[in-house]
Amino acid sequence: MSGREGGKKKPLKAPKKQSKDVDDEDMAFQQKKREEEKKLKELQAKAAGKGPLTSGGIKKSGKK
């Protein structure tokens, strides 16, 4: 074992990220996706204020 091999080895360099060319279709899709997420969050906020949909209480099994 030579002194050169001992110790920590350097991590390999990560490959550079390639810049993506964004089409108009991709831009429209991303915008639509953001709008849908925003609507979903608004609906969840409204639903959270109403409380649970199921009634509470003791759950009974079908067996007697």
C-alpha cells in the first residue's frame, strides 16, 4: 500500500446540468399546472374550515 492511495478519495465531479430549451407548449403546461395547484390549495383551505366530513363516535363492527 503506497502513501498515495491512503486517506479519503475525492468524490467524482458531477456532470454539468444541461440547460433545457423551453417551448411555448412547455411554458403553457407549467402555467396551467401552477394554476391547478393554486386552485387545489384554495379548495383545501375552504374544506379545512368546515371540519371533518364524517361524524364522530364509536365505530361498531358488523359482528354481534
